[in-house]
Amino acid sequence: MLELKQIARQIFHQTLAAIDIPTAMQRKLQRDKTQLFFDGIRVDLRDFQRLRLVAIGKAAHAMVEGLAQTLVPYVGFEGVVSAPTAARKPT
């Protein structure tokens, strides 16, 4: 039975690794100039002096990467990422 658990865990981890989280973020968040759209909501980014981000969890770095690809260079942001691993590249 232990072998089946190991196989299931391996499949789970391989599936997680195959998910392209930055692309999923870009599908969820769309930007048109200073307008940000998500889940039927429109936000005019000009209404904010600063954008601050908090990302937590295993996918935090990948989510920030997807957000950066959506916003930068038109809109900058700063924030904190708490994840169990270091980022592969700085954002």
C-alpha cells in the first residue's frame, strides 16, 4: 500500500509542476492600459498611488510572476512574498 501512496504523491507533484501558474494569472487578470479586469470587475489603476502585493504559499512566486507579466512596464508594484522556496528569478 505504501508504494501506491508514493506513486500518488509523485503524480500529484508532477501535476503541480506542470501547471503554468503565470499563464493562469494572465488569463484571470487582463489589462487595457490603466484598466485591470478580473471576474467581471474593472479597476482603474490610476485611482491608486501605489500597488502593494502580498503573496503566500507554494505558488506565490509564480503568481507574482504572472501579475508582473500583466502589469509591467505600464504599472509597477511592490510587496512581500512568503514561500517555502526562494524565487527562481527576481521580480
